[in-house]
Amino acid sequence: MLTLREVTKEYKVGAFGGKTVAAVKGVSFDVVPGEVVSLIGESGSGKSTIGRMILGLHPVTSGTITFDGRPVRAGKDYYRHVQGIFQDPFSSFNPVFKADRVFAMIKEAYYPDVPAAEWAERVETSLRDVRLNPAQVLGKYPHQLSGGQLQRLLIARALLLDIKLLVADEITSMLDASTRIDVLNLLAELKTRGLGVLYITHDLSLGTYLAERTVVLRRGRVAEMGPTDEVFGDPLHPYTRELLSAVPRLHESWDDAAPVESCLYHDKGGTGGLLEAAPGHFVACSALPSCPSGEV
Ligand code: ADP
Ligand code: MG
């Protein structure tokens, strides 16, 4: 199980690193095996930062991230169980090598003793598991394959490892609509194998498609989280409502968006953190200028 507690990330910026940008502020949530959790928010809300911290690619500034009780530690042992896939599948492949080199690298690092014939069989099985025809993808260079095929190759590679958690950061945003649904269906299958998936997206409609639970991120903080049906069926936070009413605008920055009207969190007598409005359904202060906490 993946556990984030009060996770904060400040990036140092500026020529001498004297300034900081607070990208993630006090974020806590879990992903349990066999569950897809979608992490939704506008561009710049801190989603990828959270994904990268979970993958050990950035250190946390404060707070803790643990997987099965142990702190994240980038390295072979961790990546055997936790893998990430990102928006641009081409960037995960070296263009001068054939795409299936990613499998050879997994073998070298994790399964050096598996005989070549058995390994070839395992690769073929994992390719079929992601609905790729081995004959059509093996031996090809990345530029000879489509984005959807490359994304599936990366999922197949993850399946060759004994992964328990997949962090999928905007993995369908460069795919066309029908390929997108295929990849989403694939993720849905992964959860039936007991994998946990953190599905990061700015696209609300894709988030609802898959996820048992949804975490809505706003400016680095959790605005609302809970069972997907409840968060979308009965959104408590004005920001979630705005997201729902403006789905086509989600790719835009929200700095100019209309201000939200009430502070539900404080209306309900909250004093900080998240209020549990219904079992498992949490909501934060809407961060209005008028909000007495002064949170932004
Ligand atoms: P999202 O994935 O939701 O679009 P990000 O996590 O990429 O959001 O970014 C969150 C905030 O952190 C943004 O303000 C972004 O500009 C900033 N940020 C992201 N990566 C870096 C970095 N390496 N250095 C400095 N600031 C960064
Ligand atoms: Mg991102």
C-alpha cells in the first residue's frame, strides 16, 4: 500500500536557488492494492510533482511517503514494485535503439538467470496481455510504432516486473480517443490483478472512467477526496463543482477563473486540514480570500 502523509514539496527556483515555489502542500492519501485512484487537477496543481516524489525522482521537502511501510528509496528494489509511465511515451525510448531494448534492460537488471527462450516467452506473454501482437512490435524502432503501441510496450515492461503500484501520469493525453479507451481498459485490467494504480490526469471524464477513488488537487492542496461516485455525484467543494461545470476548459490555467462563493469547510466548523463530510469523503477549505484560515 502507498501512503502519503502531509507531503510538501518546495522547489528552489531563481538563479541562486534563493526563492522557492511551494508545489505540493500537506497532501495525504493512500492507494491500496487493486484500486485505481485518480489524482485530478488543473495544469500546475502539483500532480506530476506528487507522481515524481512517489517514484523517488524528487525528494519530499517534508512529510512522508511509504510503500508497504517502507520509505520510498529510488533503486532496483523499489522499481521492481513501483513503476511510472508518463505522458510522452517517446521520451522513455532511446530513438537509436529498437523499442524492445527496454525488455532486454529489465532482463539484465532483474532476471539475468532466466534462460533466453523462457524470457522470450515471458515477453511475448506480456505483450499479448497488453493486446500487442509481438510480431508487429518486436524488432521495431520507436519511430516505427504509434504512441499507443509505445505506451502499451511500457505497460508490458512493467508487467514483466512484479509491480504492485503503477503511477500513470497523463498517459493517455497524447493518444487519440479510441486508443485512449483501449489503454484505460488495460489499466482497469491491471487492477483486477491486484495492482494499485495512481492515475494522474487533468481530464475529469477519464478519471471517472476508471477510479474507485478520486483526489482533487488545487494549487498543491487536496480540495476534496473520496469515492469517485460521491466526489462527482455530490461534489462538496466549490472547486470540484467548477471543475465539473467546466470540463472542456480543464487544460487552461485557472488563475483567471471566477472565484468560488462560499467556504464550505468553515461553514461546517472545520479548523484546519480536511473535514470528513461523509465516510471517506473529505473536503477542504475553498481557500477564499475571506476564509478565516487565510489558506491559499
Ligand atoms: P501538474 O503536473 O499538476 O501540471 P506540476 O507538479 O508539474 O503540476 O507543477 C506544480 C508546480 O511546481 C508548478 O507551479 C510548476 O511550475 C512547479 N514546478 C514543477 N516542476 C518544477 C521544477 N523542477 N522546478 C521548479 N518548479 C517546478
Ligand atoms: Mg503534470
